[in-house]
Amino acid sequence: MRIGELAARTGVSVRSVRYYEEQGLVSSTRSPSGQRHYTEHEVARVRFIQRLYEAGLSSRTIAEVLPCVNAPSQENSDAALERLAQEHARLSHHIEELVRTRDSLEELMAAGRAHRDALVRESAAA
């Protein structure tokens, strides 16, 4: 199938398919005229890659975990699971930082409201 059909069947843009290929995440063969051709296997692969992107993984991380799909083995599965655990920890830490930042912002907003309310009271008393 050509790139447009792969894109349509997987719900991604043609540009995304080209990017995946540039990153080594999918592969194609070329016709004599240079057109990319993909197999049915690439449909499932692009869908899987999309799931990994939706989980917040970068293309670099995806490339690191794909060996467990390309060459299934306990070693590759263990390596992929370890890499995913690292990403999970990184995201959890980032979430904790965001929660702290949000809490600080809420405190600033509360102080701002209190200050505004005091100004309103002073203005009404005058």
C-alpha cells in the first residue's frame, strides 16, 4: 500500500508516517519511481506507535522499546519494561512538580483575592 493509504488506515498524517520512517520506527520499500510501499504489518505497527506516543513517549524512547516487538525475547522485554518504568517515574516526578506549582499559584491567588477584598473594604469605609 502507498503512504496515503497507510496514513488513512491508521488515522495519522502522511507527514507523521514520513517522520516515523525517518526515525526508523517503520520501514518501506521503494518502487522504481521512488514511491514508498508498506505492508499490512506496518498498519499494526503505526497503530502501536501511536499508542506509545499517546502514553507520552518520545520517538527516541519508542525506538528504545521497539526491539521487544521486532525481536521478542525475555531480554528485550525486560529492557523495554525497564525503560517504560523509567518513563513512568519521570512522568510521576513531573506531575508532582506540577502539583506543587499549582498549589503555589493557588496560594498566590488567595493572597491576591484577600488583598483585593481589603482594598474593597477600605474603599467602602471611606
